[in-house]
Amino acid sequence: MTITPPALSVFETLESEVRSYCRGWPAVFDRAQGSHLHDEDGHTYLDFFAGAGSLNYGHNNPVLKRALIDYIERDGITHGLDMATTAKRAFLETFQNVILRPRDLPYKVMFPGPTGTNAVEAALKLARKVKGRESVVSFTNAFHGMSLGALAVTGNAFKRAGAGIPLVHGTPMPFDNYFDGTVQDFLWFERLLDDQGSGLNKPAAVIVETVQGEGGINVARAEWLSALSALCKRQDMLLIVDDIQMGCGRTGKFFSFEEAGITPDIVTLSKSISGYGMPMSLCLFKPELDIWEPGEHNGTFRGNNPAFVTASAALLTYWTDGQMEKQTELRGEQVERALLAIIEENDQVGLSFRGRGLVWGLEFTDKPRAGAVCRRAFELGMLLETSGPQSEVVKLIPALTITAEELDEGLRILARSVRETA
Ligand code: PLP
């Protein structure tokens, strides 16, 4: 029987059973700065989860906080529906000048609603409307969100079951390396597309994550992504890259697909786009796809103006000089070295790892051990979470602004947690 500390009992009594992260991290958090959180009892925790990728620039980043405070103090618009505001104009211009134009990306910007799943719904709707087809292809172990459209292209059986109705118009295909390199890429997919007897309705689009964040840190190779992009063109399907978790610099470059040299037709962004952990999401698409009627996709909370302010500040602070990308690369190498050492310490038995930029996964053959490692890490003062269909992967996704020393400290806690759960 687990005993609930009194400070947590109100959550247990009043809040729904659906709550999840608070079960793995049983503390009442009060303040946070950079890569550290503090609970109400004065304990400090090193954050290796960064709000599931929403805090790439750390908690309460001082530069973004200053911009936000100034904006609030001068009574800048807070709630703006989709009205034109100075904050939104500044964001659009900054996004164009700092992110899109230097990468030669032609996208129009849609504000589809506050969270990631809203962006995915908008992307799916638009793809279906443009192509006049219902079916969308997704990949094994994909995660795209909890609303019904996004859930229909999500792999996880437990999450899918929560829908309570049939999830239709989505077809899963094998992600990169699903058959451990034994099957030629896209062999099955292209055969189905070309065979009039296959039973696969011609898809409107393919939706893909370049690195599957929730699905177990599965990293697609650049050549797999570029072959997928070519396949989509050949077969007249739109390519949607869901960059909600891996975008905003998580893998090094601002967009995770840049490395593959592709230009997706539609891109979804959320999580760290506001930079401050505030709800904001974007659906980006090539201008010729912009066939929406005014108001055809709507929503009350599409104009979170304080988020536009921190988003602009984040882009101007971190994305004008190439330093962020270089630092992420260095930090990633630091993680890779530490994970190699953990594998060697375990004689390469029962453990493997993979990652890109500053997102890494440590997979355990003994699946429940990943959860045990996270629990031990919490006792040692660090927030770590699992990922993968059976929570068999320890996921490392610290803030991109984490210092080399903080990262080192966390990696030592990880090594100790692995050792102590052997
Ligand atoms: N797409 C991806 C790739 C995600 O990782 C997530 C969330 O983890 C989502 C969509 C859904 O975003 P949200 O939880 O903000 O709705």
C-alpha cells in the first residue's frame, strides 16, 4: 500500500485519477529557475524532462520573463482571439526574419489553438481538404496527441483505447528500422500504394515525427526521411512533419527535418515555441495549400499574446547567431559519452541507447527497470521520465540551456540510478 503524504492528499481527493506525472514525482512544486525546480519543503530537483520539451530555454528564463513582465505591465493585450495585435505582428515578423527566410521556407502561419494536438488536427483537416481524400498514413509508435483526429494517427494501444469509439481514416506503416534493417525501406508502403487490389485507400497525407519522442526515442535516419519525402511527391501525398516535440532546436537545428534537406508540405510546432512554457501552437504550410475559408477552423484561445511576446524574445535571443545549435551538439556529445560509459559498466547487457541533439533514450530489455531508474533518480533529486510503448526507455530531454556542469550532475545521477536498480 502506498501512503500519500498529507501535502498531496488534496490532489488525491479532488483531482481526477487521470493525473500522471505527479504520481512519479510525488512533491508539491513551488518555484523553478533554469534547470531546477524547488518543492514547498525546500527540496531541489534537477530537471531532465523540461516540461516534456516545452521548456527548451529552461524555467522562467530571465530574458523571456523580462519581456513578459514589461508587456503585462504596460497592459498589452492578453487575450486576442485572432485579432491583429502588435504582439502577434512582432512574432510573425520575427518568425519570418529569424526562422523562415534564412531557411528558404515559404510557409504561411496558422494559429490553430493553444496546444499541440490542435495543430495536428488543423494539419490533418487541411491535408484532407486539399487532397479531397480521407486516409492519412502514420507510423508505428507515433504520437500526435489526444484529440480524436490526432489519436487516430497515434500508435499507443492504451491511449487509443481511451477514445471509446473506432479511430478511423488512419493507416499505420513501419517507422524507420522497425524491422531492424532487414527490410528495404518503404517496400510494403509503396507496394500497397501501387497495387489496386491492396485495399489501401489513397492517402491524403503522411504524418511523421523525425524522432519519436513518446514512442521510445526512435530516430529516423536523414536518408529515410528524404526517401519518405520523395515517395510522398511521387505518390501525390502531402508530407506533414510533426515537429511539436523535436522542433525549436531539440535536435540541434531549429526544425528537426533540416538535417534531411527536405521541405515538408505542412509542419506542426508547439511545446517550446512560446519559449516560456505557455500554450501556443502553429500549423505551417506551403502557401498554395492555404485554401481555408475564413473562420473554417476556429478557437477561442488562438491569440495568447503573452506567448507571442516570449516567443519573439526567444527567437531573437537564441536563434540569430547559430550558438544554440552548436551548444546543443556539444551537450549531446556529452550525453552520448555518459550513456556509452553506462552501457560499458553494464557489460553491454540489457541496455541500449539512441538519440540526436539533446534528446536521448536509454532502453532496458528488462522493461520495468526503466521506471525503477526514474523513481530512484527522483529520490536522488532529479526529474526523469520513461517513454516507449511499454515505458521501457528512460528519456533524457533537459533544457537546451542546461550548463555542462548541470548536465554532468544529472548524468551521474542517472548512472547511479541504473547501478542501484541492477
Ligand atoms: N505531437 C507530438 C510529436 C507530441 O510529442 C505531442 C505531445 O507530447 C503532441 C503532438 C501533442 O501535444 P499536446 O500535448 O500539447 O496536445
